[in-house]
Amino acid sequence: MAYDFSVVLRFQDALALGLWMTIKLTLICVVLGCSLGFFIGLARTSRSAFLRAVSSIYVEFFRGTPVLVQLFWIFFCLPLILGVELSNLASGVIALTLYMGAITSETFRASLKSIGPEQLDACVALGLPRRVQVTSVILPQAVLRAVPTLLSNCVSLFKESALVSAVGMADLMFVGQNISNNTARPVEVLTVVALIYFVIAFPLTRAVTLVERRVLAKLAI
Amino acid sequence: MTMSFSAPLVKIKSLHKSYGPHIQVLKGLDIEMKPGERVVVIGPSGGGKSTLLRVMMGLEKIDSGSISFAGKPYISSEAADKKTVIDTEVRRSIGMVFQHYTLFPHLNVIQNLILAPCKVRGENKASATKRAQALLERFGLGAKASAYPAQLSGGQKQRVAIARALMLDPKLMLFDEVTSALDPELVAEVEQVILQLAAQDMPMMIVTHDMWFAKNIASRVIFCAGGVVVEDGPPEQVLGSPKEERTRDFIERVFHIRH
């Protein structure tokens, strides 16, 4: 069988639109998910037993169920329960944000925990009030330490966002699948789709390594 | 005996401290420190030296006893619920430097120095920076103002840590084994800085294993073992011809004297 990659070029506009949807969805969920994860991470290390319990249940639930099931649930069950129609994009954003929030909260929690008790000793010896300890010493270090892992989380989200094609969102994967079905050229189309994901994700994973090295060099004491 | 009317700077009264139910670290410590004194605390590991300093800084809970600073009690234990009460206003007169530098790694040297003055005392950034720069110059660190802690040697980090504590104009400095983590060739530069402070009559309490340093800086040496003060006196006595058998054993061991 002869491969004909020109079929991909004929559909380049559709693929570009799909890619744009993938990128848009990823960026929105990166911002919302990381913000959510930050506060959930704080809640999980909080002194309040109530906050710890609620945040733990949330995190364990979303880490312990398949993302695909979460997506289906939000797309098909949530509208029934709420009694409101949600747009595809809104449902996708809600689902992936909740998922990303759970994942990144673990990242923030780990980085908060990695700050040694001697940093708090120094804060006390300098007479820093609790608020200043948190905002000027603990949080900046925690965020800095979290950055490399957060970037990894973001790259993962970019790749896993392909799952939304299963619920009919017109992302890169969805468009690719449609073209491949309609043209009966799965090898050409799906290979190109895979390459597009790779060309974007690969430099990002390399960047993570570089950022990690720089962050570690800076925080090494 | 001459009567002294100067009130003690620090008064530690029957201080007890334990970690858990079985490990008693301080078993009724009584120490009075006069203004201008430089007290070096020596003794075997686990004898409670570092714990004493940490308690004085308010970093540890106590079981019972009290500590006053300049006549004001600032650390005490409530008999009823065994809660340690700390007067943070009084505590701010005390500065402390630790064995492991504890600089803030995400802030550069100047930022490390001005954080507390700006955030605690509300000093404006320009004046704090000016004071910080002057202090760094004095400690031979003028060129390191914008360096990050990770870019400094151990000795430089420790000098920055001392400068950071001095930014708050402490009336008493606590040094907890500040040269123990340093490479031998870096010890002198840190000790020089502390000697410089001593020359300006800064009251200090120092825990150290460096007997040369102890001899050179102390106006008084306390030998602490098993959670109590075993011997207390001028350095010539405690380090030179100790009266107590336990002190003698310890001093002989650390000075490697062979008979």
C-alpha cells in the first residue's frame, strides 16, 4: 500500500482548528488547575482538620478514578444533576481543571513539605510574624520548588487532553480521528497527529529538565 | 566580694525541658548572665547546650522554669496546662545564628538582611538597604550584596547570617555551633566577625566545640553536662584548671592532652 501524506495537507485547516482547541483547553486548564491545586495543596497541609479532610477526599477521588470516567461523568451526569446545559468547552474545562487541581495539589504539597524546619527556626529568630513567614519565606520557596514538577504536570495535561475527543470535543485528536475515518487513511493522518503532539510536548519536557537544574542550583544551600 | 548593682541581663530559673516522657535534656538549669558578659557553653553532645540556646530563643517548649531578659520575664511555663508562654516583644531583643546558616535561599544577600527590618519594624527599604550594605562592608562581604546564598561559601553564608541577625539591633546574640558545619579553613573568618562583635561589648552566649575560640572570646565559661551546670567560672579556671572532675575529663579529651 502506498502512503499518501498529501491527504493531510488537504485537511490542514481542520487540523489547525483542532490543535487550537487542544491548546486553548490546555492553557485554560493549566491556569485554573494550578490555581486550584495551589489552594488545595495549602488546605492539605492546613492546621484545620476539616480542610484537610475535604481536600484529601477530593484529591484521592480524582487521583483514584480514570480521567475518562471523570470526563464522561461531567459531560453526561453533571448537566442532569444541575439541570443546566453545559457547552462542550465548559464541560471539558471543568473536568480537566478538577483533574489538574488534584494532580498539582500533590506537587504543591510535596514542595511545601520539602522546606526544612530550620527555615522556620530562622523566621522565629528574626521575629517574623506568622503572616510574613508564610508569604515571604515559605510560599515563594514552595512555588519555586514546585515549578519543574508543575511543568511536567502541564505537559501531561496537554497529552491527556486528547481524551476529550471521546466525548465529542473537536480537539486535535477528534479532528484527526474524523479525517482518518472519512478518508480511510489512518496511517498518514494519525501519524501526523502523533507527530504534532510530540513536536509540542518534546521541547517542553526538555525545558522542564533545564528549569529543574536551574531551580535546584538556586535552592541548593 | 564586691556588691554589684547591675541587674542580670538574662536570668534563667530552674529550667526543665524534656523531649517526650523519657528524655530529659535540661534538669533544672540556673544561670544568671550579667550585661556585657560573653558566656561560652561547652560540654558533651546531648548535654543540653543547644537546647538551652533554642529555649532562650523561644524555639522550644519548656516543662517548667522561666527566663527573664533585662528584668522582664519572657519565657515561662503555665503550671496549669504546661503551656509555654513567650513574650515575643521581649524576644525580639535577642538574635540567633544557627549551625546550618538558615539563610533564605530564594532571596539574595541584601534581601535576606532587610526582610525582617522592613516587615517587622516597618523600616523603609532604602534605609534598611543602606544599613545592610554598611554591615556587609564591615564583614568583608560588600561585593556579595546581590549574590544568592547558593553562590556563597559556608563561611560567607555564616557571616551573612550574623549580619542578618544584627540588622535587628539585638541586645544579646546566641551562637549555636556556628562553625561546626564549616570547612576548617573557613572557621577563622566567621570567628573573626564574632570577635569583632565581642570587641564592641555585644553580650553573647556561644555554644562551640572550638576550644581555641572559647578561650579567646569567653569572659565566662559554663560546662554543661547531663542537663545541669557542672562548672561555671572564668575561662582560665574552667578551661585551664577545672575544679570538677567531669569538667577535667572533658577538657582533657577535647584538648587531647596525654599524660
